Amino acid sequence: MAELDDGDPSASVASLSNDPEAPVVAIAGEIDISNADQVKAALLAEVGDVPLRIIIDVGALTFMDSSGIAILVQISKSVAPVELRHPTPIVRRVIEATGLSEHFGMRP
């Protein structure tokens, strides 16, 4: 698990499955402008080579602003499609407010 504490708030990124075709990665904590670059770098490091899709467990993500949305969109366009699992109510609201819920294929 990569603990990202260079900024305030903090976030962590951990690999839950190293399936090369569909890795599962968890993000916990908060994503905002202060740590977005570190979160993106940690996600890309956990994913490795370009998989067919990426599954991101956001069940422990307590806050995400537009910086987090930008990370998810960039990864989905440049690396692989992104599926979000276990979105918290706040994350679900942010995704739905941007009109991207179908783009990411959120699952409970």
C-alpha cells in the first residue's frame, strides 16, 4: 500500500489483485488538488502494463473533488476503461453530478 502524505489531506493506494487483464486497486482517504499527482502516480504504478480494464475500489474514499475526477478520466482515456466499485455516497454524488456514472460503470 502506498501511503501518500505529502499533502494534506492524505490518501493511500493499494493493489487488491494483480490480474494483468483487470487489476483491482483500492483508493482510501481523500483526493484533492494537494495530492492528485501523487494519487495518479501511485495508481499507475500499481496498474503496471496497460490492462484491458482497471477496477478501482473507492469504498474507503471519503472525499474527491474535480482533481479526482480528472485522474479517473485521464486513466480511462489513456490506460484502460475504469470501473468503480463500492462508491461511498459522496463519491457517487460527485460522479453523478459530472454525468460520468455510465462512463465509469459504478458497481455497489
